[in-house]
Amino acid sequence: MNNQHISTEITAHIVNGFVADGEGGNPAGVVIDADELSEDQMLRVASKIGLSETAFVSSSDWAGFKLDFFTPNRRIAHCGHATIAAFSYLTQIGRVEQGETSKMTVDGLRRIIIRGEQAFMEQTAPSYQSSDGWGASGVVLQDVLQSVGLSTDDLITGYQPMLVNTGNNFVLIPIKTEAILAGIVPDHDAISHISEKLDLIGYYLFAMSPADAETAATTRMFAPRYAIPEESATGMAAGPLACYLHDVMDTQSLRLKIAQGHFMTPASPSMITVDLETAPDGRIASLTAGGFGRSVREMKVALT
């Protein structure tokens, strides 16, 4: 990758990740040839772009590319839709070919797989923590439910919220019906406070789809700790959800499609595909989450 001379203005590409049938998706900023940008400059650029995440793509001696991710207010280790957006754009301009490449982030090396027009990113095997284990952080289950206006009666019978990590921490909340999910009004201050205590990216709430639906579940994601009131597609949360569905709810499929963004205002329907890889003993060994990206526009961003 060739370094570009850093002037007072750079070009950011706005690319929607996880689009559904070419529409919707989650917009991310993509800045290529970002080798000479400092961390402070990346943060300022991401803040000016104002989207939930921006990916900065640089050269790497250890991977296909180095990626740095920033929300409008801080660095984030991984970002699903910004990864899909970045590699979709790199494929579009001929920087990436079909097959396997990789990204290096502050959290290490991850595989990236290009399949046709879709990009998939690797996540790590899941770890789980039930609400019984949150006490040391000063958080109890009722705190989480109250922050989204729910009671235990609103949960899928027999299942509880759980903290799941496949690279980032999310609390997953199983909601009994899509109607309840659609009607949730989050308390962003409370969610942010709880997210700090549990070191979360945010909450991922889901309702199971009908048995004849293409998707396994439909979801909503709130991450006010990272200046994201609600996000329309979250690959790093869909991965943990697919693991929860497989390991906790005994869903048999190893390919799960997750819908998101339908209940936002305005709606931005998104589709995330998660492929699970299991070991001989049935445990999830690794997973990839991916989908389609669509370039939307360019914008000029001042560095000063």
C-alpha cells in the first residue's frame, strides 16, 4: 500500500456494511492509506465524520492490512460493519482479491475471507458470563432490565441475559416477542453507566424469528458508552448472539442470519451472516461474521 502525503484534508469513503438486498446497512467511514495519521488525528477525523465507527486502513508487515477503528469519542478494538465496509471497498478498487487475507488491529491478527461480493471477518471462540457473575462489578440483573424498561416477564421463558465475548463484551438480552423489542425505549445514561462497570461495548437485544423466516433472530444494539445511541448492524455482536443461540438455546444450524436495524427511526434493515466452526466435541472453535457492503459517497475531512 502506498503512503499518501498527509495534507490538511483527507478523503473518507462512506460505505454501508451488512446491506440487505443492496439497501439499508450500517454506514461506516473508511479512510485508506492512513499510515501517516496519528491516533489523535484518527480520533478527530472519526469525530468529524460522525458515524458510529470509522476504519483507518494502513499497510502492515504482519497482515494484509492494519486497521484502526474509532467511534466519535474513542478507539475500539474491533468493529464488524466497519471491517465489512473497509474490505468491500478494498475489493471494489482492486486492492483485495477473492480468498483469504487478514487484518491486524490493536487486539491482534484476524482472518478476513472474501467470498464473491461478501467479506467475512474472524472472531474468537466465545466466553460466557451469566448475570450471577456480575456482582463483583456492582451490577445485578435487575439493573440491566430496568435500563431498557423490561421485567423478567418480557424475557424468553427459561433464558436470561448473559455477557458474551468473541472479541468484545456484549450483554445479550433474549426478548419474548418482536413487538416488545420494537417498543423498547433505552435509558442511555443507565446503559452507559452499566457498560462502564462491565466493560461492555453495549447491549444486544434479540427476539427469535418465526420458524419459516430466513433469519434466526432480529435485534437491536445500544452502545451509548461509545457514543452510539443505536446501531443498525453490529457484526461483533451478531457473532456472540450466534454462539448464544447455538450453545445456550441449542440451535442446530452452523450458519445463522441475523437481522438488525428494522426498528430504528428511520429504519435501516441489515443482514449479518455468521458461520460457526465447531471442534469434534461440539464446542465452537471459531466463527466468521460477514455480509455485503455498498459504497455510498465520499466526504472531505479537515485534519485541523
